[in-house]
Amino acid sequence: MNEYIKELILKNLGELKNYFLLNYQVIIEFIIKMFILYFGIFSFAALLTILERKISALIQDRVGPEKANIWKFRLWGLFHPIADGIKIIMKEDFIPKNANKFMFSLAPIITVFSSLIVFAFIPFGNYIQILDHKIKLILIETDIAIFLIIALSSLAIYGVFMGGVFSANSWGILGSMRAIAQLISYEVITLISLLPIILIYTPSTLHDLVEKQSDMFFGIIPNWGIILQPFAFIFFFTAALCENKRIPFDVVEGESEIIGYFTEYSSMRFGAFMFAEYIEIIFFSMLITIFFLGGWNVPFLKDYGFKIFNFVLEIDSKIVYLLELISFIIKVFLVSFIIIFTRWTLPRFRFDQILRLSWEYILPLSIANIIFTAILIRII
Amino acid sequence: MIRTKYIKIKDLNFIEKIYIIEVLKGFVITFKHFFSNLFKMFTNKKIITIRYPEEKIPVLGVAKLKSNHRIKLRHDGTPKCVACMLCSTICPAKCIYIEAEEVESIIEKAPKIFNIDLSKCVMCGLCVEACPEDAISMDKGIFEGGSYNRFLNKSLGGLFYTKKELFLNLENEKISELGASNSLIFRREKYE
């Protein structure tokens, strides 16, 4: 029996070796894309932390953080993420006496993992052309990506649950209780509010979905999700805010009430929770960009250049791809900007209000939206 | 008599109940603040905040009378303090330590040691109220109280005031003629 398994493994290893030899270009491309994507996400998340503080300061007529410097070189406080990172690593890593140590340390790992893994299925640009290589800017392209993304991002509930319950703290338990009720009720909406979009465009993959949004109505109005489905956008945006556990839906954390599921966390474990929150902002703004804001599409920009009615400005396709990538990044940036703005504009909902908003208003309305869209598509 | 006042809370109208339009109104306010301040930031105009250690504003009126201590001097440069111990007696934090000494003048008494431990001081200003000689006052204009070593003298960066740092007059100050022993001196000068 043992020898059989050994043989099987050796055989499979041989196949793996063959696969690698045949497809080494693809694999190397994948690894490079992965490093660039995750490096981009990490630096973007770090940027969001300083952006959040700076935006809140400017909204409240303050100056905001600006003192961190390297050789008296301040750059409007852009070095603060580095200072924050160093500070948070230097802190004491504390585990409560009665806590379940294994689960306690597993929780932040799961949270970060579930917030990072989803980026593998999201396209982050159209193509990019380096010399003769035309590289598709997506890590793994599958047709079930939409559902896979929602399923994987809902793994974050486990991190929240474990962090609260196993840290032997009443506030933690209270926080994770609230978090689970809130996340489960909005998990439904995240998917259901996206279904009308899928009904309209019938995409095979996410990449395809964005390409189907490239048309224009009457040559002026872009065929984006937000224009065809404004209500779905509002529902999804609300659900995204709620999944993110941010104000106005932050009863889970409630800075002034309970600290929530990460009460007992310190040092980089707490940093992981905070970092996951900012990564989730990027994730949701990427989803909103792809589903509702036409992804990397720029109005009037086609593969061969700008075309405004009969006027055509031809551009090299390399530069078109680059422009599309830039437009995607700008859109993601703007959406995360608005998510941060929402935090500093709205007051916190009460807990029962959050649940009622979900089950009594948004869920029936989004289901009605699906039915209405389906009927409309049937008629047209 | 207890009066009860009933407050009728207005019902929200339909537009307010939908909430989205009200949210957009809120966004308009925050956007207005954000972009006006962003514009100020890049054109180097001033946002209201005072960046404290780098820029300071003159302390207004009465607030200046709760800064660090000093002891006023007479015309001849001797301290107005007569070591009556009233300030150290009334001090709730017990941060003033005085030892008296005999001097050869009409006042006959002066402090030999006068220490104020700023790390204990609560800045209540009772010593100023208690002083019969108008000697001690808290109008030095220094507010910063941070230090790495509380036992060092204030002049060395600590929090400990001794005679050397305490006995001084402010610049361009009209020398005060208040106080019991001071009037003694003036009366004597008049007679002579």
C-alpha cells in the first residue's frame, strides 16, 4: 500500500514537473502579477490609513497628522503609516490568561486571509502590454468568480467570531454577537443586490462583465451598472459599508460603547484586524468599480483610441491599456474615498435599526428589484 | 412647584424617511468643509488650528495669571518676600519650601531658601491670594511643564524652582509698591 502511494506521488510529481516545464512562462507571469497586485494592495491600504485621518481632520477643520518626518522632510504626513506600523509592531503582544490561545491567535490570521484571498479572482485592469507580451491583469479567471468572491469574503465572520468569543472578555463576546447578526443579515444583500447586474449583462467572467459595460447609449451615456441599476448600487453600497463594519454600521466596534471583538488584542494582532478593515475597503471599492462603474472603461475610449461621434483620435493600444489601468485605479480610489467620507458624515445607527434596515427594507426591495429587472428584460 | 413641559417630536416627512436625500445633504456639508480646507492647505492659508510648539499666540488676559511662579523684587533688588510662610501653609500640594534668614535692613527677614517643586504644584493660585506682600505671583508667562527629570533645576531643564530662577522682575515692569513691609520702606524714605 505504501509503495503504491509512493509511486502515485512520484508519478504526480513528474507530471507537475512536466507541467511546469511546459507552462513556466505562465507560472512566472502569475507570480510576478501576484507580487505586484498584493504590493499595490498593501501600499494602498497603508495610504488609506493616513487618508482616513487626514480627510477626517479636514472635514472637522483640523490639520491632521503631519509631524512624522524623515530628516525633517514631512510630505504632508505621508510618513505616518510607516510610523504607525513601527509603533504597532513594537507594542507588547498580549494574550489574556483565560483565553483560548490557539483560537485567539488564529482569528486575525483568518480575517487577513479572507480579506486577501478574494483579490485573486478580481480583475485589476484590462491588459498590459510589455514588448510583445499581452498580459491579462487578473490572477485566476473563473466563471464562478462572483459567487466565489462573496463566499470567501464571508469567511471574515469566522475571524470576528473567534476573536470575540475566545478572548475571554464580555465586551468581546458582545461585539462578536452583534457582528455575526449584522454580517449574516447583510451577507444576503451583497449577493442579491448584484444579481440584477448579472441578469442584465449575463457575463461569463468578471472580465467579460466589464467589457460588456463598454457600450454607450445614444453615443453619450455610458452603459454602466450605476446608470442601469441605481437602486442596486445603493443597496450594494449600504451592504458593503455594513460588511466593512464601519460607521454608520459600526455597532460591532462602537468606539464610544464597546470596543468589540478586538478588545483584548494588542500589537500586530490588532494591527491585522485594522489592516483587514482597510483591505476590505479596497475590496469593496474594486467590486463597486467593476459592477457599477464600468471597471476600467473610459467613456469614448475604444481599443484604437478616442472616438467621440465621428471624431476619432487614434492612440497606440499600449497606451490605451495603460490609460484603462489608470482609470481603474482612479475609480477604486474615488470609491474608497467616498466610503471614508461616509464614515465622517453619518452618525451611527442603533443596532435594531441596522437589522430592521436589512430585513424589512433592503432585502425585500432588492428582491423586488430582481423581479422588476427580470420582467423588464423579458419585455424588451 | 414642578412644571412639566411636553415636547412634541415632529414626525419625519416622506423625504426624510427615505433617508438617502438627507444623506446627500450631509455629504454636501462635509464636502464643502473638506474642499475648502484642502484649498487652504495647498495655498498655505491658515486652517484654524494653531500648531502649538512651533507657533504660539499671546496668552490672553487672565489666563496669563496662571503660569509659572516668580517673586517680585523691590527697587533695590531685594526680594519682596519676607518669609512669612503663608504661601507654604496654604499650599494644598505642599510644594513650597521656605527657610527664613535675618537680614540687615528695616524688614529684618528674608527667605534663605525658597523652593517650588513644579512637579507637585497644582497651579491653584492660592499662594498668590495668600501673600500679604504681593511678592509671589504667577505671571511669568511660561506654561510648558514637561521634563525628563523632576529633580533638576528649572534652568537645567527640570521642574524645580530655586531662588535663582524665582527672584526676578519682568521686563518693562512697573515695580509694585504694594505690601505691608514695602509701605514701611516708603514711609521711612519720606521721613528721611
